[in-house]
Amino acid sequence: MKLFKLNIGLGKRIYIAMVAIILISSLVIGIFTIFFFKNQNEQYHLNRLERKEKRIAKGIEYFLGKNSISENLDEVPKSFYEKIEELSDVNNISINIYNGKGEILFAFSVDDTIVSNINPVIIDELNTSDYDVLIKELSQEHLATYSFIKNNTGKKIGILNIPYHDFTKQSIEFYSFFTTLIEVYLFLLIGASILAYFLSKNITRSLKTIGDNMKNVTIDKKNEKIEWKNKDEIGQLVLQYNNMIDQLENSAELLAQSERESAWREMAKQVAHEIKNPLTPMKLSVQFLEHSLKPDSDDFNEKMKKFSEKMIAQIDALTNIANEFSNFAKMPSTNLESVDIIKLISLAQETFQNEIKIAFNYDYYQEVLINGDKEQLLRVFNNLLKNAVQAIPKETVGVVIINITEEEDIITIEIKDNGQGIPPEQYDKIFVPNFTTKNSGSGLGLAMCKNIIKHHQGIMWFESKMGIGTSFFVSLPKKNTSLSS
């Protein structure tokens, strides 16, 4: 059997918890109130019954003190009968008079209740009781008191019974109170639930504000702090968040500085390495010229010409190195404009058309506009075509194919050569600065191209098979699509 875990948000959990506390509190208070009211009500009616019984008993005792009664009440004097009738009318209460055996002698009832003889068990309890008055619960809603009637000599001559039926009113009062209590608690529950809802929303709104700000925190931009006036628990959380932002900015600044220093160190190392390559043959050529060249020699002009050619070639190499590093340094600056990518690729194709056969599988007159930097994009395609030409061995009839495919808002350019291909172990290094498969060059060309395409919100990748050739792909968004410089 699988257990399902409900994913309930913090706001709902707070709301449910508050409502649950209100319900439990209301239930406990309600139960306590009901029992308290019931006990108090019962005690009130018992006290009332005792007061009435004492009042009736005092009246009878006073009458018997003034009048002489026989040994028992089997023969009731008229005066005694009239006295009991008077007490019943004055106190508006039922009074039953029994003889010593529990047989009814006469009764005055205010509610026409049928009167019967007393149960012998009750007479036995009355005889053995330590109290003068015995209170018996005849039913859930009826009580009765029993006490002996004594003559002026103190002898028991009869039994006084006072039935009490006001417990029916007690039930009515209890249910009325219970109904009113439910209505009050229902009103309080609705009000408290609404208040709990707004309190939970207020708490979660504050936390959501903090969460939204934390979600947007990045290391490469200025992060906004949160303003919170209250010095409560959420205020402490906001304070910690703002401290984190300050620490993040300091860390980002230190990281950026470290990255810049590392980049410059790597750049300086690469520049030094690349400059050493042409300087070594230049030095050797000068040393050779110094020892072997004589002005009056027959081959002086020829040797001087060869020397000049070597120097010019090495100087050109140094110039190319300087230009490549300069271009790489300028790359982040992007000036966007509307560019016809087809026309731009055609310009790059014409540059290398005399060196190798380049097939352009697209309509020259079809216009495809993108948002881009014309000079940077031309640099990309010049570099890719140059690499494609240089990747083809001299003994192979070279062919470079430019394929273009379009989607709704994307154009993809493929530059395919039939060179010897790229070894799989070098795939991860192709776009890494300073890496090159050539005998000369800075290794910045493809890294520069990929960064330029990235700044144009495009992507660049390649596919290669050894002995068959390599295809470089450039995918760019067409004009009217979102582009940020």
C-alpha cells in the first residue's frame, strides 16, 4: 500500500493549524461550559427543592406544636387537612401526606399527578438515613423528598412527600442554553477563520517576498535588498538575507578580480609562447647572417633576399598573432543592426573562392535578416571557412559546402569540408582558448567564434568523422525575435 504525502503550502498549513486550534479550544471550552452549566442548574434545583421542603416542614411543625394530634394520622383532623391545603396553595407546590405505613392519606397536586403509596424500600431508607430529609430521583426529570411528620411529643405519626417536577424546565433551559452556545461559537468560528486566513496570508506574503528575491539572486548582477520596518522574526530573516547579498557582492567582486587576473596570466603566457615561436628562427637567421654573409660575396644579394623573406614572414606571423589577440579582446562589444546573413556569408565565400571550390546551397537572392554585429559575424564565417580550407590535405581535391536550413524563427548555417576530420579525444578542447590542431596559430579562433555566436543568442557546434570531414554549425535567431546585446 502506497503512502501519499500531501504537498500543502506553508500558508495553508498555518491556516489549518490556526483553525484547528480554534476548533479544539472551542470544543474544550464548550464541553466545560455545558458541564458547568448543567451541574450549576442541577444544584440550583436541588437547593430550591430543599428550601421548599424545609418551609413546608417548618409550617407543619409549627402547626403540630400548636395542636394536639393522635398517635397516627389514620384519622386526619380537618384543621390539619386545611393547613396542608393552605401550604400547598401558598407555595404553589404539590404535597402528599402518608401514614406511617406509607399509605396515602390525602394529596394536593398542582399538576394533577396520580399519587400512589410509598415503596417500602423508600420507607426503610428513610428509617436508616442519617438525614431528616431523603431526596430520591424518581426519573430523569422528577425528584421527591421524604421526611417523617412528628407530633408535639416527637413521635413519628406520618410521612411528608413533596414531588418536584421543575426538572422538565431544567431540560428546556439546558437545551436553550446549548443552542445559544452553538450559535455563539459558530459565529466566533467563522470570524476567527476569516481572521486566521488574513493572518496566514500576511505571514506567507512576507515570506513570498523574501523567496522571490532569493530566487532572483545571481552573482553576475546587482541584487536588490529587502526593506522591512518591523523588528520581528521575519525582520531577522530579512536582515540575514541583506547580509547575504552584501557578502555575495563582495565574493562576486573578488571572484571577478581573480578571474580577470587568471585570464590575463593565461593570456600573457600564451602571448609569450606565440611570440617565442617566430623570434627563435629570427635570432638564428641574424646569427647566421652575421657569420656567413660578406658584402663582396657573389651570392650576397641572393642571401640578403632570402634573409629579408624570412624576416618578413616571421614579422607577418607576429602581426597575425597580435591581430588575433586584439580581436579576441574586442569581442564583448556588440553593435546590433539588421544584417542579411545570406549576403554576409556570400562575402566570406568570395574571399576564399580562389583558393578552393566552395558550394553554396542556397538562393543568393533570398534575403534572411537577423539582428547582429556585421563585423563580428563576418569574422566568424571567415574563420570557419579558413579552418575548413586548412583542414583539407594538399593531396586531396578540396571541396567546402555551405548548407543553410530555416525554421520558423531560426536559421542554421553548416560549413562542411572533406578534410581528415577531428580525433574524438580532441572534441572537448575544440572551443577551448589556446588549443589548436595547427602547427601555427594562437588557438583563439574557434573560442572567439563561439563567444561571438553566444553574444548573438545563438549556438555553435560541430560534427566530425575521421577520414571523411568536419561540419561546423551556427544557429542564429531571425530578426523580430528577442535579442539582447
